[in-house]
Amino acid sequence: MARLKLGVLGSGSGSNMQSIMDAIGAGTLDAEIKIVLSDVKDAYILERAAKGGVENAYLDCSPWKTKLEGEAEDRCISVLKEKGVDTVVLAGFMRIVKPKLLAAFPNRVLNIHPALLPAFPGVASWKQALDYGCKVAGVTVHFVDAGTDSGPIIVQKAVPVAEDDTPETLHARIQVEEHKAFPEALSLLAAGRLSVVGRRVVVAPAD
Ligand code: GAR
């Protein structure tokens, strides 16, 4: 299969993007990151990308606060296309992406969500799980569809919730699994082992 050409969108620290860079560096993921874009000007994800020698830029998404739409969405698609991106990775991108971007990269937009979907879509999902009293929490990597955190599931990993967890300690435990889950999902994609059948992602056996 051809090496993945990734465009990464993120809003925060970029630890997931780092795990992808590390997997590429370690030779366990056949991909290259063509561009990293952030809707937050001083997000650490941009600094991480720069340190790793990866092209990066701020993407002004105004006037929208929670979605990527209109002129900003057009700019985003043009940049991704210009850079030769074939797969879009939402690595802590805190905006809803809209059908135009999805249509530009059909079945090639992946998101990581810090919960065992379909439980707890939306924001601060680890806190939602803790407040609900869950004994198990986790992470989901999924293809993005037109809904919110609703697309076909590629990889999930569970973690226990400890009696004395705070939102921060639980999120930290989930993030350890996130950093395995995203490279794993992308490796399956790179190996051509994923097909979407209805709601299900079918994973073909390794050669
Ligand atoms: C991660 O926990 C990711 O799952 C979450 O944001 C964090 C980003 O961390 N994403 C969402 O909540 C999306 N709804 P990072 O910037 O260190 O990768």
C-alpha cells in the first residue's frame, strides 16, 4: 500500500500528533506528516511539529467558535490538497468538521475521542465518564462522518477508573492508551486492512 500522506489538525498540546511522529520515526507506521494546522495560534502542537521538522501553520477559523466552515474550511481544504494530503487526522481538534471537508477526503478523516463511544460524545468526555460513575473508561479512534463522534469505530482501548481518580488522573491514563491507539489505527489504514461495511469497520487479517 502507498505511504499515508497525513494532514493533522489539532487545537492543543499535540501529544497524539507526537505519538504519530514517533511511530513514523520508529518505522512502525508507513506515513509522513505533510502539514500540521491549528486553530489556536499558540497551541503547543505547532511547536512540536516545528521541533520535528514538520511544516505547520495557524488556521484562522473565525468567525466560528466550534466548527470549521465557510471560508476557513475552504482554506483548510486548499492547503491540505496543495500539500498532497490523502488522510486527515483530527488529533485533539476541538471543532466540528463539516460535510465539505469530509467530501474532499471521503472515508479518509480520522478522529480520536477520549471515551468508549458511543458513550460520552462531546467535550471533556473523561470527566463525563468519571461524573457518571463509570468503572471503565477509554479511547476510540473512528472514521469521521457527518455526526458528532458518531462514525465507524476503528480501534478502542479501555482503562480502569480508580476510586481516587480526578479528571486529570483519568485523562492521563486514557492518554497513555490514546498514544497507542492512533498509530495502531493509522497502521491498519496504511496496510490497506480497513474496510467500512455499513456501521462496521472490518479489519482484514495481516498477511
Ligand atoms: C485528547 O485527549 C483527545 O482525545 C481529545 O483532546 C485531547 C488532545 O490531546 N480530543 C477530543 O476531546 C475531541 N473531541 P493532545 O493535544 O495532547 O493530542
